[in-house]
Amino acid sequence: MTSALRLRRPSVPPIMKGAQPPPVSKSVHASPSPLTFGISMTAAGLSHMVHHPLYTLKSHMMMHGKKFKLNIFVKNTFSNPLFLYRGFVARTIGVMPEKALKMQALYMTDTLLFGQHSPGNLISWLATGSAAGIATTIIGCPSERIMVLAQIHKQGMFDVIRHNGIRELYKGVVVTSYRDITFNAAFFTVTEMLVSLYSSQTGKKCNGRERFVAGLFGGTVSSVIACPLDVVKTRVQGRRLEAPKESTGKILSNIVKNEGPRYLFKGLLPRLVAVPSMMSLFYMLNVKFNEYFLH
């Protein structure tokens, strides 16, 4: 089964003496280590800094749904530009180890299951992407909870902990895990498939620009697929701390019943701008930094 899913290497002319064979892109670009963890943290911090304002817009659109007013959002932005960076510190502190752990889980799963020098296949991409999603949820859920509350209600980490203890930071963890596993499995599968296809068709190594484009495609597809889960997750995590409890199923039912199924895709536009470009930038920077520091 696995061998049937492996992409075939292109047929190439006989290699002359002294010539180098065309490179075949691998699905994994490094091995788990403290250095690669630090490299991924740096790439994550830089990419998130650029994109946080779009995440603020996305959170407001997803949280308010039918009641969202763009003119009010713009007015708040002009009256206080820092409004766009609410929750930035907490989310950056969370997103750096989150994405670093995501890549470590990716490296480790691929190495353990398929060998360090595996050229990659559909099963490996789905498996490693899913593992990256689980790692993302474990580290990222608390910082996302704080970020969404800060963006919507100006409530911070200490407010959350005072309200219901540490466990309150993991509110919405189940739906967050569904979203993260779905998104990452789709992202890494589509991206690596395009990288492998590029190498097989051109006989060239997929470098920074090509990887950025592949990441954009992967991020776009995965953003659309995971958007309904992201809307529900935002509604769960963005409720005021004082608000009465409501189950995830009830929140989903209310969106469909009171606003309509299309509002499960509310906020898709900023998500399509922010998520693919951020993931693509992070992915490209991570690969380039690894190449620079490890080779």
C-alpha cells in the first residue's frame, strides 16, 4: 500500500561522470534537536508578528458573526492602532513553542515511521501532519484562549486563571484539536505533494520561492477545510468569562439555526489572507534557517 502511494522519480538521462543527479525533495528537512527547535521558534515569532492584525480581524468576524460591523472595527483601529495587537504578547509566547513543537513532531513522526531519508508519500504526510496538529493543540490552546479573550473583551491571562483556574486556559480544547489536526494534515499533505511534484517534473530542488508558493496553496486548501471548526472554536473560547456555560454542540447548532450554515465560513477572507501566508512564510523561513545553520 505504502509503496503504491510513493511518487515515482522522473526518468532522467544517464548522468555523466562528475555531474550531480537532480535533487529529490524530502518531506522532512531536519531531525529533532534543540537547535531545530530554536530555529522553528524564531521563524514562528517573525511570521506571527507580521500577521497578528489579520488574526484580530478574523477573531472579531468569527465571534460576532451576523452582528459584525466592519465600520466599527475600522473606527476602533483608527482610534487606537494597538487595538490590532491585542493579545499579541500572549499569543506570540504561545505560538513560538507551538510551531516549534509542531515541526519537531513532524520530524520525529516521519523519522520513526518512514525513515530519516524517506522521500515522502501520502501516508507519511497525513500521519506527520496529524501529529503536528496534536502538538499544536497541546501548546497553542491556552495562548489562543487568551488571545481571543483579549481581542474581543480585553480579558487577560490573570482574569482567566482567577475565574476558574488553570484548566480554564484549555477551554475549547476538543474543537481546537479537531481544527488543528484537520488543518495540519491537509496543509502538509498538499504542500509536500506540490514540492515533490515540482522536483519530479523539473529535476530541480524546491527552494525558498517555490516552497512559499507551495505553502500558499497548502494553506489555502487547509484554511477552507478547517474554517467551520475555527468559527466554532472562536465562539467557544471568545465567550466572556462571566457568561453562562454552553456546550460546543449547542454553539454549533445556534450558528446553523439562527445565522445560517454560511456563517460557519464567516471570517474566511482574513483567514485566507492570514493563515496561508503566515504558514507559508513560517515554513519557508524554517527551511531556509535550517539550511543556513545546519548545512
